[in-house]
Amino acid sequence: MWKDTAARKMMRLTRVEREKITDTVLKIQSARASLEEFDEQKLPEIAEMQDCLDDADKSLRQALRSTAPKQTPE
């Protein structure tokens, strides 16, 4: 059975998939910025929400890095 990291390195995302992930990363950034404006008294779970968004952002960015297309030297 393949190790999870080995399987990830073998699979490459299509351009469209990469664009969708990038779009999602931007939406997460927007959500994080919006949450910064809320008062913790009015939204007690805000810290957990921010942690969740941080984790999602990191995971998506890692997916983009680990499946980046190979660059050809010029």
C-alpha cells in the first residue's frame, strides 16, 4: 500500500483544479478578514472558527505546493 505522501506526489492537479483551490484559498482569506471585525462576546466560537480556517488555508496551500507543475528551465 502506498504511503499517503507518496500518493500525493504522484498525482498532479489539473489547471482547473488548481484554480478552484486558489479561489477557495482567497475565499478563506476573506472569511478570516471578516471574522476579525466581530466581537468575541457576540461570537464566542470565533477562535475555533479562525483555527479551522487557518488549518484549511494551510492544507490547501500545501496541496498546491505538493502538486505544483514542474517548471522547465529556460
